[in-house]
Amino acid sequence: MRKHRSTIGALGALSIVLLAPFVGTAQAAAPVDRGAGEQILTAPAAPEGAETAAARGAAAVAPTITTTPSPSYQHVDPGGTFSCRAGNLCTAVWNPTNSKWKIYFLYTCKRYYLANWAGTGPYWNKQTGTPTSTFYGQSGNAIKTFKPFPEKRQQDWSPVWSIRNC
């Protein structure tokens, strides 16, 4: 048994040595296309003044989507990376309660109602096909309408009260 384990250990060490030149380090560079519609994106730096508000002891409320069931999301550090898979409209809103970006992955075709979204944040429309997405204001007025696109765009979330991703 001991000989069997040392052979497996030697093979594991050899594979690490052979594969090391092909493994890169994490960088805040252009999006990386990993195939199958998965792209690794980099969250922006913290919004200007974000640390100042926390230092002042201002009351902070987390941004949410009140539609049920709520879409999936993840918290990402400023400058951190995340994946926005094909078929998703990915939105990033600053969460002052933990000083991270809250990335929502809007996949299911529906209208999503927002609460406590403020400030400017990016969004990526990686949906497939040609659906028309719309950002709506408080009175239900269309603020912005758009089709899928390859790059990041910025949005002031303060006037947006809901999003329809199809």
C-alpha cells in the first residue's frame, strides 16, 4: 500500500510541475472568455465616497430585489472577479452594509422589482437571442431599453425601480 501511495504522490507532483506554465495568475484585465458562454468579469473599484459614508456612521440598507423567487446573486469585493454566464443580464449595485458589489444574475424572463438601489453601477447583458430589456422608473415609465451587447455599461440605479430582462 505504501508503494502505491508514493507512486500516486509522484504522479501528482509531476502533473503540477508540467501544468504550472499553463496556469496564469489572477489579473484585473479584460474579460476572459472561458467558452460555453462563460466570461470572467472584474468588479469596479468602490464608488467614490463609499468609505466616507461608512466612516460617518450613516445608516446603511442593503439593496435587494423584492420579486419572488429572488434571482441568484453574489457579493464581490471591489476589483474582484465573477462569472456572468450566457443567458443572464448581470447587474452590479453597491451594498453599503458590507462594502461589496452585489451582483444579480437575471436569467428567468420576468419583471424584477428593486429596493434600495442607489448610485451608479455596471451591468452586462449576456442574454442569448435578441430579447429587449427595459429599466423602468417609479411610475412605470421606460428609462432605458436595450438588446444584448458584448461590453459593460454603466447605469445610475437611483431612478430605476424595476427591470424586465425580456
